[in-house]
Amino acid sequence: MGYYLRYSQGGKRVVQPVGANIEQAFVSYQNKEMAFARTRDGLLPITPSEPAQGRVLIADAVTKYLKNLESAVLTGEKSKSTLTAYKNTVEDFRDYCGVHYMSEITEDILKGHKDWLFKNIKKRARGKKINTLVNRFRYLSVFLSKNGIQMAKAKNPKRDDSGLLDWSDVPKEPKEERAKPNKYSEDEVNALLDAAGVDDADLIQTFLRTGCRDEEIVYLHWSDVHFKEQEIEISEKPKYDWHLKDRESRTIPLEDGVLLKRLTARRQRQTPGCDLVFPNTNGEPDQHLIRRLHKVAEKARASGFKFKQDITLHRFRRTYASMMIAHCDLQTVSELLGHSDIETTARYLAADQTKARVGTRTAFNGIGD
């Protein structure tokens, strides 16, 4: 919750944010009342609430920044989710940082805002609050930079470093031991396929044999499936205002023909005129594909199969990466997954235990007992 002063000035209605602290807000109210009283007495007002020459209101800077972001969304340079993330960040800072002008932002103001965020931001259903805090400060740093303010000093600062916060005071994600990539085993995939009907088996095979992200399958069109060329094209769908991560289209080969054969049969039995490969019952993009997979998993469990880890669509992506790396180089797998760098792909790869066992039998043959 934030407090505002509302008053008329020059014939116009003015709404001025005065922060979230009720005591500071009351001081601002008293200052404004004193300014009005001095004006009525023919004296010049003395108040820190009036913009001095060259000073920029945080509220004005936020309005300008968001307007530029909204324009970038219209041109496709930024996504709506990006706008939402930055909007939440800068508006909270505007309303709760406790000062009015960009020139009033100091180390203590930023530290105080960090404390306020940690107490007040809502924890997501999944994830950790510290990760949200880290993201908020990263977005805030961009906003401040656009206004000529360096939020943080370098890790090893020089004397002339103008950053407001020491590197150690900037929120950071806690270091955690990297979890092993959780791909599906062949037994798990086969258990899912055995429990699935034809339509759900199509879905499972499509995720498994393309390595696509969830929404890439949600918005997959029949025009993306090139039967003659034996490939699937992953591209943006402006009709649904959906954009690819990293904004790059890619083509995934399907040379073994298994998936193409299933998709051919699927197209023949699907309602004529439907453009989507996996629509919902209304012919629209199905945003709940995971529910279908969970129902299949429940059937597999009911038949006695035990899964080692949670059932997710993203695990098929990791499975695809780990299976393809046995037959392709890392750069190729990275491009097929649509990753912007190889390091990201490397985190998807699970160790091939079969290869490891062969290796332990042959790697040390030249060394005596």
C-alpha cells in the first residue's frame, strides 16, 4: 500500500506519490499544507516536495520507462511478460522506496527497499522468495541505469566506482549443488506409452522425439509439420501473440519416420479445418497438456509401475538431449533445442550409464593388476 497527496495546482488535479511509510507521508502532507499557507500569505513556498530545477521525480521516470517498454512490446522487441516483470518492479520502488526524486536514491534507500521487498513480495507456488528478490533487483538496476544511476559497485571496485551498493549487498541466488538432469528412463517412457491411448501416445512421442518446450507444442500447427521434408519447424505464432524464447525459429529433423507416421494418422482422424496439432476440445491451444500426461501416469501407477521422479513435460526435453548427444555433437544438439549457448545444453545432459560401464571395462586395459 502506498500513500498519495491529491491537490489542485494551476487548475489541474495533481496526484503525488509520497511513499509507503505513513509517518513520512504525513510529513509530506504537512510540508504541502505549509507551502499552500505561505503562498496564501504572499510568501514563496519552502518545501522539498516541489521539483527543483534539474531534479527528476521517480514517478515521472517510471512513467517514461514503462511507456518505452510498452512501445517495445508493440513492435515485438519485448514480450508482455517482460513488461509485467519490469512494471511490478519499478512501480513498487516508486510507491515504497520512501523518496520522491531520483537524486534522493542512496545506498540506504536501496537497502531499505530490499528489506521491504523481502517482507512483502508474494512467494510463488514454486520457487524461492530469494530468487524473486534477485530478479527484482536486476530489473531495478536496468531502470536506474537508464536514468544515469549505477546501482552496484563492481566486485572488485576501483576508487572512482560510482555504484551505490557494495557488491556484497546486492541480492544473489544462493549457491546450490547442481541437480543431476532428470531424464526419463526407457522403462518409464514405455510405461507411459503402454498406459496411453492413441491421442496421448501421440503427445508423448511428439515431446520425446522433438525435445520441444511445452508451449512450442501447445502452439504447433499442421503447417509446421513438413511431411515431405521429414521435419518440424518451430516458429512464432503472432495470431496468439506467442513468441519463441530467444526469438529464433529452428527446424527439427524426423528422419526415422516414427513420429511422422503417427502425425499422419492423427491428421486424418482430426476434425477438418483445425490448424493446431494438439488443440483442446474447443479447437483452441491446450494450455493444460501436463494434465493429460499426469492422467496417463496415474494409469501406469495403477498397473503397478513406480516412477522414480516427478512426471513433467520438461523431462522429455532433457531425455531428448541425452539420447541425441549419443549420436550428435554438442553444438548440433544445442541448435536442435533452440538454446542460445552450449553451456545451457550441457546442463540438460544426463550421464549415459551404458557408455560408462563399457568405458570402465576398456579404459584401463593397458594398466597391470
